[in-house]
Amino acid sequence: MPEPFITTVVGSMPKPPWLYHQKPLDSKGFDHHYTGSDWALTGDPLRDAQDDAVRLSVYDQETAGVRIISDGEQRRKSYLTHITSQLDGFDYENRAEKWIRDGRRLAQVGRCTGPVVWLGPMLVDDLRFLLTNTTSPVKVTLPGPMTVVDSTYDDYYGSEQELAMAVADAINKEAKALDALGPAVIQFDEPVFSRYPEKVADWGIEALDRCADGLRAQTAVHVCYSYTIPGVERPIKPSYPQILAELEKSTIDQLALEFQAPQLDPALLELCPSKTVIFGCIDNANSEIEDSQAIAQRLLAAAEHHDPEKLQAAPDCGLVLLSQATARAKLSALFRGTQIARDRLADPRGRAHGPHHD
Ligand code: ZN
């Protein structure tokens, strides 16, 4: 059986300043296309620098105690457009203006102008590089269909559901190509599930299951309230009860969920008893370092409502917007928190930590 509270990440890690000039989060919220942010290098030097940034990200995660690691998405400007811009059917030259995220943000988005088609491997070389630079189990992430639908403008299908299924088929082809290399986990990022619980029930789960069809790796889905928008309280919508009940019916093995920033009640986990839950206990937007004892308490509270062997510990979301030093410190606090929680679970009265008199 797996041990309780295995540590992992959701996906992205901060990029070093010598690799990427990151535009800070402004009052208008996160710029979906990273306008103003750009690579610090071009051509072969950029490729070499990205390789080095992945090596550093692996080192940072392993040193902090993360057990299932990612490449930190060091080669992607955006977790989403890095993939969609490489699929046939999307036009990023002539963008459209669209209110996305349930009308919360006006964005310049790519347009779907024809059938969405997978043109060949997009992340396979990146995953191969990661696997040759670590002996840890690795996770690789892909955007989920509903989030792609919300983040693009449909000029072709005329139906969100039809576009989603076409995206799901293309994502599944990429996932199968990645699966052949043997990653431990393939994760689909569906932050917008939290905004559209009724669509999750209508077609979101069906599209998600299509992405995961036929994979040997453990499959995961990440649902969160997306990057923090200053002045917007979390949770943005109290949708987790409905979403978790729907996700319980899906074929996905693992659910990566945000619990820390909105301080959601761990009793919600009773809605998805069959799933491994990647429990968010690190705030990805606040630079204050969490206390390990408090992390342990949250994990133990979660364990009162879910099989501890099906609980993993992780940040709420990708850590891309933090500084490298803050991300390292938070992951280290996470690992210490899981150690404390594991010890207490084994010996609730805490004798393991006290002097032995017998
Ligand atoms: Zn997220």
C-alpha cells in the first residue's frame, strides 16, 4: 500500500530570472498570454538554458522532499497555449477578445478556425529529458478540454461540447505518446471546472475521461480557483461539493484540489472516497511560508474524512508566480508537515516524539 501524505507538485515552478522575464501580477489579474513576459534568450542558448532550468527545478523539488516531481514547466510560457498553439485548428495570429472564467476576465484568446487535430508529439522530448535527469517518479501535465474551450474563441464547431470532445481526442493522443515513456502520473489541468459546475456535469467529465482513455500511468485532474486575483475572495464560487460528486464518477485516479487558500472544509473529501486526493496545503500566491505544524494539522484533518493512504500533499496550484526562494521554502515546509502528520498518524498520542521511559 502507498504511504500516507506522499508529496508532489501540481505542475509549474518559478523560472529563474536568467531564463525568463516574468511580468508581475497586476490588478487586472493574470495575463493569459503572458504579454510583456518573455524569454531572456533565443535559439540554441535558450534551449540550453531551459535544459539547465529543468535540472535546477528537479534539484529544487528533490532537495525539498518532493517525491513525485515535474519538470517545473520550465519550457512553457503558458501551461495552456504552449499546447493549444501546437494543435491544428487554432489560430493565434488573429486573436479574438473574449470574457473568460465565467465573465471575470477579458482576454485576447486564440480562435478555433477548423477541426482540432493533433499534429504529433509536443512534450515527448521534454519528458524524455526529464526522465534522463532524475530517478524520481515524474508527473507530466496537459491542459484539460473545458479549460481549453474557455480559453479560446470558437469560430468553427458552434458547440462547446463538440469542441471539447475534439480537444479531448487530441489531448488523448498526446497523453498516449507520453504514456509510452512511462511517467508515473499524467495530469489534466481543469481550473475552470470550479467556475462551471453545471458544464462539468453536462459534458466535462465525459471530455476528461476521453483524455485519460487507455493510459497505463496514474491519471490526475487539477481543479482550482486559478491564480489569485487581487481583491477577489476565495473560493470564487462554492462549487467544490458539486464538482467532487461529479469527479467521483469519472475514471480519473487522482484529484489535485485547492484547499489552503480558501480554507475549504476537508469534510468535502467524503464526496470522492474512491479517488486519491492531492490535497492542496500550500498557498501558491501568498509568499508567507506555511508553518509545518499547521500543514500537519490540515493533513490530519483531511485524514479524518479520507483514507490516509489515498491522500497526497501538494501546493494548491502551480508555484510559477512565486520567487524561487519562496517556492523552495514552501515545498520544504510541506515535506516537514507530511513527516509530522505521518508520525502522528502512526502514534496519535505523540509518544514517538517524547522521551521513552520504558
Ligand atoms: Zn491551479
